[in-house]
Amino acid sequence: MTGAASSCGTGIRNTTGQKPSKRAFRGAVTRVAVALGVGVALVLRAVAAEDRLSSWNDGPAKRAIEDFVARVSDASSAEFVAPRDRIAVFDDNGTLWAEQPVYFQAQFAIDRVRELGPSHPQWRFEHPFQELLAADTASALGNRENDIATLVMATHAGLTTGEFRDIVNRWISMARHPRFQRPYTDLTYEPMLELLQLLRGHGFKTYIVAGGGVDFLRPWVEHTLGIPPEQALGSTIRLRYEMRRGTPVLVRLAQIDEIEDGPGKPAAIQKHIGHAPLIAFGNSDGDREMLEWTKAQPGPHLVALIHHTDAVREWAYDRRSRVGRLDAALDEAIADGWLVIDMKADWGQVFPFERATELNR
């Protein structure tokens, strides 16, 4: 099948005699597949088999990634790195999935406030709860970091770890994003899913290093991103061992344990992984220390920022955004030669559901 698709690719041209765009080529292959009675999904998969980063536009960013991965995983290369040392770390919000208009976990906390509101009548008179109960999210999160912390403590604590996991699983299966009206797990970035697969195919171990709560991530990142729970790092709250009805449990307390944002990210990597990464991806000033620390290590390294520039397919924001602000890190990236990935220019596809939408047109 791969050979047939390749021969089609070399023969298809448009009316000007030029080779068609990737999108036009896929459309032509799809029409041929339908005519021959061949499954469209199987053909598209075969077409993309030779291009592991098929949703990335051809350009310097894609070539830099492919070249780096090839160099460090080729035993004949002067920059070869043994598999045990191939570590790649990724921020979560805005790097692996969308983060606007609020972080996924913040929306989870907001929905929990509204669910728990009837059993907490005092919240009607307390900020930020009263604004959320009145459906005024903007006012409630005016002092974003402090207010989100307040919401998280009020809605995440007092539960056992098992109870919290079940609540997260229920929410992630039922909640819908306000703009796209799709499950939040549909808002993962197709190019980053492809990158994770490419890296794992070349012997890399892939980690999430999140500023948000790790226990919010762990229930769903494996089936969504292929990252097992033990490879998800993030902020934590304190736990207490208790016996409840004769069963030992861990209870979540309303006390911060670790904040893994900013300088906390490289500290968490050293503490929990014990090895500096070869690759680090982020998208905001909260990832700056993780990227510059990775870049400062000896040997080959790839550090990259996702720059949100696509207001049509996603959002365009950076220096003035209240969510995922990218300011000082962008300046450092430009000055120090980090890879800056322009979403609008470098990604031919943003979300996985775009492909299904295109096929249905």
C-alpha cells in the first residue's frame, strides 16, 4: 500500500504543472482510494507513514526537530546519546493542549464550585466563589493565581486520592470546551501527539512537567498522550494517611506541598527524574527556567517554545495574556537561539478533529 501511495504522489500535478500542496495531494489520494474501494483511513495512514510529523508544515522548525532526533539516536553519529539518557520533557497547558480561555484544571475547579455550591451557602458571600456562582468567571479570576489557588484548595481537598481520581475521570468524560463544544481531551495538539510518537519511536522517554496539579493529570494523560502516570510531574498538595471504615486511604489536605512552575520545574526534574533532559518544550514564561537549564547542560540539546499565533484555528496571544503569558522567555529564546515554533506558520493542522472535519466536507 505504501508503494502505491508513493507512486501516486510522484505523478499527481495541478493544471499549472506544479506539484500540489500536501492538502491537495491527500485529497487526490482520497478520491483514488474511494474509486478503488480502498478504506480512506488506511490510505491516509499509509501516505503519512513516511512522514512521522505529517501535520507539521515543511520548514526550519520541522527540519530542526527531525535532524536533532536523527543525530542523537544514530549510533554512527558523533552526537549519539544512549537510550537511557534520552529524556524529553513537556509543559502541559499551551504546549500539549490548549489553555484558553482558562486552564483545564481551572475550569474543573470552577465546575466543582458550581456543583458543590448548594452545600456551601457561605460561598454566596465570599470571593471568588460568589462571582462563579453568579456565572461571572472573569471577575472571579481577576487575581488569577491567588484566586485559582483558593478554588483548588476548596474543591480538591478533603477527598481521598481514589475519590479525587474518580471525580476527575467523570469530569474529563463529560465536560465540553466552551468554544469548540468538544471534550477537553480533543483539544490536544495533533503536531505534539506526532512528536511524542516520533520521540518514543527513537527510544526517548517522554515526561510532562506541569505547573498544575499532577493528580488532575494522571487519570487521563496516558490514554490521551501515551504518557504513563509515573511520567507526569506536577504541583502537589499534602496527603495524610488515615483509616476510614477499616480501609487505609490517603486524604488530600488543603495545604500546598510543591509548586512545579518557574524555577520549580528544573528542581522537580532533578528530584523525580534524576537526569537533565535532552529535549524540553514549553510555551510561556513559566517554562523559562526549565528551558534555559536544559540548554545549559553539556552535549546536544533541543529547547523549544510554542508561540500561539493562530487566532483562527486556536488563539493568538503572548506578552499581554493573563493565561500562558509569553514575554521574557520569548526574548530569551530569540537572543539565545531557542527553537520558536510559530503555530500559524509551522502547523498545518492544530487539533486531531480537524482531519475528520476535512474528510467530511
